Amino acid sequence: MSPLEEALNLDASITEEEGNILATKIMELDCALINEQVYDVATGLWNIGQHRYSGVGFSSEVSDVIAFWIERNFDENATYVERLIDVIYELTSSGSDNIVRNLIQKTANENIKGCLIEAFAYKGT
């Protein structure tokens, strides 16, 4: 089973370290570079966040990688944008803070901007 399939099918709790390792493996997959798979990759990352024993979020290093991936794939008009925002809640790094600030500034859709602000306020808590 690929790391993405594993993340999409999580049904048991995992440790913080296991979540970081799985997320890193997903970010290294070719599917993370394919626009048509953004929703699946984001859902896998979100599932990891939902199935961790603790709610601390991804490590700073993993958060940075995920944040760059989100920035590269962010399109406020895409159907998957809300799932990308769900993943932002799980980020912890200062680098990801800067990326989310940039997305907030670039976003014209007020609803999406509000969701980004909410995710930014929550992340890392």
C-alpha cells in the first residue's frame, strides 16, 4: 500500500512521529506534484492530523514542506481549496505562518479569506 493510500485509509490512532514520517513520504510521491491529485493528497494529510494521538500538529520541518506544497497548489476557485485550508490547521512552523499570510493577502474571495484567517489563528495552538 502506498503512503497516500495508507493515509487515506487510516482508521486507527498513530503517534506524532508516525504522522510526520507518513506525511513526509506523501510529499515525496509523484502524486504530490499532480494537480488532479491535490484533493487526495490534502485529504491524506488531513487524515493524518485527525488520527494522531496528540493534537500538536506536524513538526516544523514537515509543516514547512506541506506549506510550500499548499502554496504551490492553492487556487481559491478550486473545489479542493477547503481541504487545503483543513490541512493548514495542522501546521506549526513560522515558515508556514508566512505562507498562510501570503495566501490571505492574495485571496480575493472573502469567504476563503475568512477561512484562512480562522485556520491561521488556530494553527500551532
